Amino acid sequence: MKQFFVVASAFFVILLPAFAQSKSGKSGASGFYVEGTFIPKVVGFTDTTSFPGTPGAAKETGSGIDSKATFGYVFGGAWFVGLTANSYSLATKRSNRIGGDEGLKQKTESSQVGATVGYLNNNWRFMLTSYLSGEKSVHTKGFDETGPTGDLTFKNKDVTGNEIIFGYTFPVSANFGIGPSLVYKSISYGKQSKVNQLNPTENYPYTSLFSDATETNLDILISLVFRF
């Protein structure tokens, strides 16, 4: 949380004076605002820490998407109030290597919803979101030449956190634009559950965590902006 306030303060100190010096003082007329922001995810890596020698490590590959939708209303041509819904999905897999890495399939999914306020000026965008709800799940299946070796699902809920988006929109038409967005996201989950399909004695329902499950990311995404 401390990192979030440091970054937020820096954005306000650096960017708002620049906005105030702009020629028009506004980014456009008041009205409804819809923004879709996304980036495809493609991963590929080989973890050699488990098997540095024969038979070697298997390569893990996968793909997914990180996306968010923001919608609301612009007041006075510049001030935005609305909601943001986030969605993240990534599926990875690796083959079984006899005498080395076991096979693995993993899928990570998460979603959050939050209240958003923002400031728009001369095609620049600044959005601040505070999360109201959210959850995350990680489903992992392991296997080797004999069959399944693991089938685990962890789920987290009770999210808290914030997100900052700073971006620029290149106008395509009077009501549509596209541009890059720098996204800083910091969230925590307070509860977790576990389901082990192969060993149900390990299962537990949603339980408060002594240490929250935390995530902090800084990414560049693509935004599609509609105003009407």
C-alpha cells in the first residue's frame, strides 16, 4: 500500500501541472465514456534448477490475456467517475520427461471490480481505481508416465488494492481513439481455500491468511477509448 501512495503522489505532482498548462484546458465534451484495455500474454521458459543434467528440463509454454473495461461519465469535459472490471487468464503446460520434470498443466484466472475516478485532458488519461471485490484461482495438474501426480486448486478472495492508469489516446474519429496505457496495479487477498482432488485430507475452506497473498505489477497495455 505504501508503494501505491508513493506512485500516486508522483503522478499527481508531475502530471497535473502539465495538464493545467494545456491550451484547451479540457479534453472534450461531457458525456459517456467507455475504455477497453488489454494485452495478450505469451510465455515460454525452461526451469533448469530441478534437473541441470540428464535428461534435462522440459520447456513450459502458455498464453492468455490481461484485460480491463472502464465505463462511466465525464463531467465538465475532463473529470471522470465510473467503474472498472478486470479479467486475467493464463494457461501453461509442459510435457512429462521421464527421469526429469513431470508433466504440468496450470491455469490462473482472476477478476476484480472497483470504483474509478479520472482526469482527461488533451488526449491524456489518468485513472485511479480502488477495488471493491475480486477473486483469483490457480488450478494445477501434474502427471508422469504412470498417471496423475497432483490436482490442486487454490482460490483467493476478499481483495483490497488500487490501480493507476496513465495513458495517451490517438484520435481515430470524433468518438473513438486508441493508445498506450501504463498500468500500475497493487492488490492483496485476505482469504484462501484449497482443494486437492488426489488427497482430500489437505482440503480447507476459505480461511483468513496470516500473510495476505499480494501482487504488484507495472505493465504497458493497449486502450480503445469510446466517447459519446
